[in-house]
Amino acid sequence: LTLVGHPPNIMIASTAGFDFMDFIRINGPFVLIIFLMLVGVMRWGLGRKAQVSDEQRARIMQFDETRAITDHRLLWRCIGVMAVVFIGFGIHGMVGLEPATIALAGAAMLLLLHPEDPREPLEEIEWPTLFFFIGLFIMVGGLTETGVVGAVGMAMVNATEGNLYALTVLVLVVTAVASALMDNIPFVATMTALLRVVAPALHPDPDSAANMFELLQHESILPIWWALSLGAGLGGNLALIGASPNVVAAGISKRSGHPVGFVRFTKYGLLITTPMIVLAAGYLWWVFFR
């Protein structure tokens, strides 16, 4: 839904120059539609399977969630800083600050409000993940410089015979399928580099563009960015390995005595996500091509 709600959205925004409100404006209505659709499926399609006994309900209601809060003062400080950060995300385009700058400023503010020994937080940083991203962008840069990314991009343009809507749907479907089978972050990183190469070919007069951002935000390529965003988000629902929350939820379910296997998850994922992808193709047509 939002710029900061999904790592691929952050990558897309930083490349194409979108701001926080762009994601609310374009993705927001579609997310609301599929949310209502999913609620209906869960209510009428899985309603009987989702029922709990009175004993289970009573045990859950006895849980005192306030006991999990060990520092109420710090909690309210965090809520205040988060509110400021979210306001900053909403107006970052007007104040000329990147979302990353606002997020880091919020983190620095919390460190000042709650000083502690930095060694423990530093030990909890996902250093392998940071180095993974460093290596990923080096690899994507190498593929771009050697012309591999450009060749793939032009092959996609030629396959759709220059039809922008066909190319938009192709990007949507390929991104969704790829995001179901692999981590969507490296795929989106490759696609953002690919679209930077393809943008001049799609622009009716690339020499008239003042800069790369103008090329990347032209109406000839704009729907493809949103197809990439929606495809990356929806594809994670197709398969168990498509998104980290799927794996976490499956682990919790298994520990609770209700294991969810790959095949079972994919069966439900296909039934729910396939109509959503079709709906996304129609939504993109309605927003950009009607």
C-alpha cells in the first residue's frame, strides 16, 4: 500500500522519484478492493474452518496484553517519534527529503531519547542482509553495464510489439510469478535497472526530456512502475516461499499443531491471488489507459 510498507516499493520510489502520497493515491484504491475481496473469501469460503471453540476463545480473552509492555514511558516516546516519522513520509516531497533520511532521523531521535550501550543493538543488525544488498546492487550494475539488462528489456518490448498495455500486463504477471518463486527484492532491483534502460525506447521523444527522472515518470512508462509494485506485492501470496511473513506464519502454525505445507499453501494462494492479478490488470487499464 505505502512507500515504506514493502522493500520493493522503496526501491521503485527511489528510482522513479515517487513520493509517499503517490503510493496512497495509486495503490490505495486497489488495496482496499482486494482487502474487501479477501475478507469475503475468508468469511464465506473458509468461515467454518476458521471457527474456534468456546474454550479457546475464553483462553485468548484471559490474556493480559499490557503485561507484555515493560517500559510504558519508552512506549509513548516511540509512538510520538513514529507519528513524526509518518508525517514526514507524507510531506517528504514538499520538504525535499528522502524517506530514508526521515527514517534515519527518527531512529537517531529514539537513540537520543533512550540512550543505551550501542553494542547490543549493533550485534542485532542484520549484517549479512546489508552485505547481500551491497552485492546485489553491484551485480545488477554489472549486468546493466554489460548490456544484459538492456537486451532483456528490449526483448520484452519487442515481444509486446510496442503495445504499452500488453507490456504493462507482461511486467505484472512476470513479476508476480517471479516473486512467488524467489525473493522479490533482487528481481525488483533488476527490473528497476531494466526500466531505466527501456525508458528512452518507450518515450516518444527521449531527446526532449530534461533528465532521467522526467523520462522515468513519463506517461509512456508510468503504468509499468505500478505493475511492478502490484506484481511484487501480489506474487508473495502465491507460494509459501514468496514472502517472509508466509514462512513465519507457517512456522507459528506448525508449532501450534496445524502444519501448512508448500502444496496446501500454493493451492489456496493460486485460488486467491490469480483473480487478484486479473483484477490488477483491469485496475491498471482503468487508471492509465481508459
